Amino acid sequence: IISLSMVMGLGLGVALAFLKEYYIGGVISASQLQNVLQAKVPVTVGEVDLAEFASPADAVVSAPLSVYAETFRKLRAAIDMSFDSSKTAEGQARGSALKRSANSGRVILVCSALQAEGKTTTAIALARTYAMSGARTLLIEADLRKPAIAGRLGIESKVGLLDYLVSAGADAIRQMEAAADPYSPLVVLTAGERSSAPTDQMINSVAFRNLLEIAIQNFDMVILDSPPLLPVVDTRYLARYADAVVQVVRYGSTTQGEVREAANQLQEMLPAGAQMFGVLSHEERAGRRYGYYGRYGGYYGQDES
């Protein structure tokens, strides 16, 4: 009986360890995230000391030689190389749901399975990185359920995306004003007031598609900050317009099952030729040194989304 109990206990321990490693547990490495997503994971994003910056994304501008800023330049490079490899003979992206010309810009969707994974911070940092590289860049806050970008950047648009989608007329698009990021050449279209009604049909509307088609004719890069995938359906509609998707996963927090489910939902909606990337955020790097780049630690905070 003792021997049998030991064997059964060992078997149960192995089974629980397997479930934790491959399904229940959180993601704690880039290689693990790559296996879960079945997609490239070009970078991991460490924690930033908020005693030095009001927001982690400010480090891209205020500390351009920091590891944080270099991380987003690496992410930008990986995305750019995927665009180069996905061009057709005519130089256009394959399978996009938008009408394009040879000089049309690209659409990058930044998303996450759940809230508080670092999605919005990643969208701002990536958009600033593109803008500072010389690309004409527009950041669109497509999270109409819980908008946060205006507050983080300290900007305000008189007519936001929600106002335009509710009115859906020519006058609305003429009245809609994009705001300038006070710290970079980035142009930002905020969501406006938080919606009190379901927004999936607004995102799925002809008006939103028309707006994106205007955007890609006037900008080199259009970054979409989206709602979390699992609680809200909006991001599934947004994925149809993406040339590349960045799925942000919080270190050790979101379960592998949730990450995998969100990735599967994205894959169902992505157009042919669109590339998917994973980013592991809030990675713990305590005590690790980075040569002349220095060290950084601390925490992002509880309001991250």
C-alpha cells in the first residue's frame, strides 16, 4: 500500500507539474510564450522604475539609450522585416481588408488576452518609436470600452473616435481632431468619452473602415490600441485590418490557456499575410546588469491596461 501510494503521488505530482507548465501556469520566458502562441517573440519588456518616469512609455523619449527604448526599437525592426517579406510583386500587403495603393501605410494591432497586461503602454511606446524614427505615425485608441490614452498623454481631442462612429457622417470626420503627443512627433486620435453602449458594431462599421483607409493614405504607420480579447469582441473585428499583430502577455500572470485562446481568436480573423508577434511584458530582471545601458527595475503600477 505504501509503495502504491508513493507511485500514485509521484504520478499526480508529474501530472500537476505538466498542467502548470503547459496550460495552467503563467508565461515566464520568451521561448515558452513562443511555444504557446506559435508566433515570433522578438523581445521581452522589463519593468521600469516609475520614480524616474511618469509612465514606462516615457522612457522611449526621455531615455533613448535605455534597455526599454532599445527593446522597442528591436520590436520595430522585427515588424518592419516582416513587412518586407510579405510584400507582393506590386509592393502591397497581401489579404488586407482595406483598399490600398502602392504607397499606403501599414496597420499594427496591439492587443492582449485580458486587461492589465501592458497593452496600452506597449502601443504608446511602439507608436513613439516609429514616430521618432521618422515614420509618419498615427496612434488610434480603438478601446472604446475603457479609454486611457488621453489621460496618460495629457491630451484631449474635441471630437474623438466614438463621436465620429456615432455620427458616422462627413461632418463628423471633418470635425474630428487628432492631437499631438507632447513628447514626440506622434499623432494621436483618442477614443473620446467612454461608451455606455456596446461598441462592436461601431468597430465593424463602414465608417470605421473608411476612417482607416483615410489614415493609411496619410500615415506610414497606424497603431491600433484595442480592448482585451477575451472579455470583449471588438478586437476580433479590428484584426481583419491588421498587417501585423502584437499580442502582449504579462509575465507570470495570464495563464497559458488564456493566452492560447486569445491567439486562436486572432488567427481566425487575421488576413492572409499578416504577421503575429508576442511580447512578454513586466519581465522580472532584478539584479541583471546591462553594461553602459545601466539597470532598471521597479514596477509598472496597478492601473496598467
